[in-house]
Amino acid sequence: MKIRPSIIVTVFNEAENIELLLSSMIAQHLKPLEVVIVDGESGDSTVELIKTYLQLGNGKKPSEKNGIWQIVNSDILFKIAVKKGNRSVGRNYASELAESEWLAITDAGCILDKNWLRELTREAEVKDGPEVVAGYYDADPMNAFEEAMVPFVLVMPDKVNEKDFLPATRSMMVKKSLLKKVGGFDESLSDNEDYDLAKKMKKSGAKFSFTGKALAIWIPRQSWREFWTMIFRFARGDAFSGIFRPKVLTIYGRYLFLAWVFTVDPRSSFLMFLIYLYWAYAKNRKYTPHGWYYLPPLQVFSDWAVMLGTISGLGRKLAATFFKR
């Protein structure tokens, strides 16, 4: 069975990087049936840049019908729509606009390997194939800080367990019928909505598969503030959706233990904290030949982002529950 997927992606204030994503879509060795882009009412020039870029060397202007802009570039039909709401709202709307039964999903802020769609499709075309294909992702750090950030955000290659690897919206493909069956993305979730979706699809009994050859290249955050915001939102999204990962409890446990030791013997607690910083360096040193010196402060920074994000998510969940009554 030959598959021609639709690519769907949501964007919001992505003027800085959107051309990289568009060029990587056009360069795919396997052409998609279409590309559906839903913008969440960006406050910058994202939508205009998309239209302008797709007209380059094309000579055709976008046509508009019922609020959906369409333009063909390199024999690929691009649909561009604007929908107010978070990423979950945008992805559900994009899936409604898509014509194919198979939806290849990626994120703004990524660059797709030229074989990305081909590898996802090959994995889905096998006999008695899956309903969900999880691709993989890599990073494209431009400096030492961005390099050191990568192991705090991505699952590193030597830690991938193919049997348990859950798909992320940076790189995945799913049957549209399965997406409808599980109710799509939870539109109450602005963060970690793909993890929630993966859990729902697992619970439904859907068949999963993994291919490390379907690579989406993630563009790392460029500042401490952006890194903090990303980790904070991940943790907040987990807590709000009722997901509690063991490592979050471990982080709380470490700091509570250090605080207790400090009340008994401050010097011992200081020594333990230094050992903790060395552990943060040692566990990720092999991934960061240039940015290794950022590893200890990034560990502490991410720890506190996780703890405060979790508290924020729990607060939101309690408030939402209270006001529903």
C-alpha cells in the first residue's frame, strides 16, 4: 500500500525560523500530498513570510477561499489558515483540513531531514503496519551553550528504547482515523499535548512503531530565559494534565534531602551539592565536547524550572477543578 501523507504544522511568531522549515518541506525526497499550516494569530510577520517565501520562483499568488490560503510550490499544495488558540487547537484544525488518511506532524522551530517523510512512510507501509510511527529528532546547536542544552531537552541516541519510545510532535505520523478515535489533541493543554496524545493512543490499543531514520532537527533555544521557559512549561503541562514522571519526584527528593542535611551539618550539605554538580557534569559530558562547563548550572536551572513549573501546573489544575463546580 502506497501512502501519501499530509504534513501538518502549527506556527506562532516564527518569523525568525519559518523559512528553514519551509525549505526543508520543499526539499523532501517524498513529496507530501499537501502541507497544512495553521497559524495561532501570530503577532509578527509569520503568515506574510510564508506566503512570500512560497511565491519565490513560482510566479503564482496565493488564492483564498473560506479563509484558507492555497499556493503550489514545487508541486506541493500548501494550505495556510489562521485559527485562534493553542497548539492543540491548531493541530486539530489542521487535521480537519488535511485530505490524507495519514498525517505527518512536525513543529515550527525544526528543520526536516530530506528523507524524513520517506522514512516515516516506509515504516507505515510494512505489512500489518502501525497506526502511529514515531520518528526521531536531533539538534543543530550553534554554540557551546546550545550544545549543553540538548541533553536536557532531547532523548539522546544511546538512551532510546525503541519499544517504549513515545512519539513527539517534532517527528511523528499518525492515522487520521486514530486521531479522531481518541478525540484528537486535548485543547485544554497548551504544553505537552503530544505526550498526553501518545498516552491516549497507547491506551486505545493502537499499534506503534519507531524509526530513528525519520529525523527532525530541533533548533535549540538561544538564551537562559528561553531555556527556563521551555522547561517550566514542560513541567507545568505535565502537572496540569495529571502526568507525574518519576524524575520529578526525584528532583524534589534531592533538594529536600539537601535541605535536611543543611540543618544538621551545613558543611556536609555543601559537599553533597558539589558532588551533585559534578554528577550533572559527568552524566552528560560525552554529549557536550564544547559546552561541558554549562552542564552544572543548567542542571540547577532546569531543576528549579521543573519544581516551580510543577507547582504552577498543580495550581492551575486545582483552580480549573474548583471553578468547574
